[in-house]
Amino acid sequence: MSVALPTAIVVTTLLVLIFLGCPIFVSLGMSGAIGILLMRGWAGISQAPLAMFGQLESFTLVAVPLFILMGEALFHTGIGGDLYGALSKWLRGLPGGLAVASIYACAIFGAMCGVSIAGVATIGVMAVPEMRKRGYETSFAAGSVTAAGALAMLIPPSLLFILYGELARESVGKLFIGGIIPGIILATMMSIYVIVRVIRNPSLAPKEMGGVTWREKFGSLTKVWPAVVLIALVLGTIYTGVCTPTESAAIGSAGAFIIAAVVYRAINVKSTREILRASLLTTGAICAILACAMIFSQFLNLVRIPDAIAAWAVSMEIPRYGVVIILMLFLILLGMFIDGASMVIVTTPIVLPAILALGFDSLWYGVVLLINLEMAVITPPVGLNLYTMKSVLPELDIGDIIRGTMPYVAIEVLCLLIFIFFPKLTLWLPSTMG
């Protein structure tokens, strides 16, 4: 059978199911199964369960539930509020200091949980009302937190790096370390935007009256430093080669429970049950998508779509960076309709062969991909961070949230271009690992 008709049927089925609101794992599994059935018959379908379970038999993937457990334990401590309070005291003197504090609080909290919506919910519920109370313009305040929450996708320990590393057969440890410099640069670019915008239009964020004593500044760090030390320990053991990402995830989850129990005294039977339940649901969702994506990937390999995309990329009579930008534009468009985890799982088997055929590094592409996907959670119509902000602060208008967030999309694009054309910024730190 010609591959054109089955491919058209599978792609159409996938798009229809997605736009009908079916869960992404159902859409991937059903469309992939239909394609395999058309190409190989029932004999091909009978192999699908083995492929699904085989996809999940990986030591690296054990890090996923452990890092989720770490994030959930810290989430229940209320450390996000303490973190924002500490940074707001230290950065109050800057123009738009509370918004800058929100950005860095989201970045640091992202290093604790690796999930963007958790940062938006935790920091946003405290920071946005505080900024509004002090006269900050509503969309300006909401936009800074909504956009900065996406930094959790890039700053380690990012769950998306684990998924990409497993699919691309790339070192998750090197991906983690490779995301540090881009994460810091992107957070700094967002902060510079806030400062410049407030200098040009002071009405967006009135100047703070009154100072903060050094005693208050250092006192604000008392509850924050254990979690910051835990992050440094997790990433430090990976960087030095002492632990694999999975082993460091075990250290992180155990350390998070110790901090929650000893420093915050937030661990009891009820909170433990909630932590385990939330971790189980998130892990189950990710594993379901990953398993069903294997069926879809099997179909793609049957019709040799990755090979075709790679051949197309090499045959293009334009510079290879031009091809990369075309692929990035495709991913930005697709990201407006599909969440980040699904994007990594669906697009990596298709796009990565083309990237490798052009002579680029898979580690570099993993970091660039996640910078791209940060835009997916802050752009309508399916931007998860936008609706998370609306859900935790229902009094905000969704239009104000979107309007305040859109300038940060331009910042993300600029950062994306920087790391596309200067790959050494991504590759240098992983090259120094132990």
C-alpha cells in the first residue's frame, strides 16, 4: 500500500481528535493504531502493547516521579511565598522591583519543581495581589508572573529534559546543566525588560516608599536557604558526575520531605496523602502520553517520515540555520495548540533526524527546543500558564493576563535566536562536567 493515504488518514485523525478535545494520549494512541493497522494489519497491532511497556522500561524515567515528588513536597511547604518575600526585600530598590522579584522567584521555584504551572500558581497567588495593592498596573503585574512561570520548563530539573533525553538518547545530566545558562539569561532578559519599561513609564509600577533594613533582608532568608541548598546539592551531584539524574532525584525527593517536615513542619498524614496523590496523577499522565506516543512513533517509522523530513532538510537550498528557523516557526505554531510534554514526545522523533542531518548537536537542539516550548504555555488559545493565572486569581480578566504576557513572547523569540546562532552558550557548561 502507498504510504500517502495512510499518512493522510493518521494525520487527519490526530488533528480531529485534538480539536475535539480528546486527551493527547488518546489522540496519539488511536491515530497511531489506525496507521499501523492500515500498514501491517492486526499482526502489527498485536505488537503495540509490548512497544508501550518497552518505552517505559528505563532507569532514566524513574527520575520523573522522584522529581515530581520533590516539587510537590516543597509546594506544600509554602516556600514559594517565603521565596517571593525574600526577593522582594532584596530587590525593592529596583524600578519594578516586585515584578523583578516575581521573575526570579519563579525561576528559583522552577528549579524546585520543574513544572511551569506550579510556579505560576504558587508565586502568582501572592505576588500579583501584592503588586496590585502597591499600584502596579494589572496586566503588567500578571504578565511578569505568567511568563516567568515558564522558566521551570528550561531550568533544571526540568521534566521535559528527561522526556527529551529518553527519546533522543541524550544525556539527561548534560541537558540539565545545559539549561542553566539559558535559564539565567532568559530570566535576566525578562527582568531588564521590566526595569526599562518602568523607567520609560513609571505609572506601571510606582516607586516603593521606605527602605528595608539589612536585618530584615537577611532574616527573610532563614526559611529559604535549605531549599536553595537542596537545589545546589541536586545539580552539583549531577555536574560533578557523582550521581546520575535518577540518583540525584532520589536525593532531592528525600531532602524535600526533610525540609518540609523539619523546617516547615508541613508533613502530616493528610499532606502526605495529597503529595503522593498529586505526584501519582502527574506521573501517570506523563507515562500515558509517553506510552501512547510510542505507537504513533512506530507508525512514523513504518512510513519513514523522519527519514523524509531529514532528506528534505538537507536538500533545501538555503543555509542550514534558515532550515532551523523554519522548523522553529513550525514548532511555535504547533505549540499554540499542544502542551509542552506532548510537543516533546510527538515532535522529537520527527524533527531530531533533520537536525542531526544538518550537522547540529542533539544536546543543543534539546535546549533550543525547550526555549521554544516556553512560548507554548504563554500563547493562546492553549497557553496553560494563562489559564492557571486566571484560575488562581479569578478576579483578573483573561484579556489583561494575555496582554501583559505577550511582550515576553518577543523576549523568548529573541533569546531563541541568540541560542540558535551561538550554540557554544549552550554547550560550554556541559563540556566542563565531571
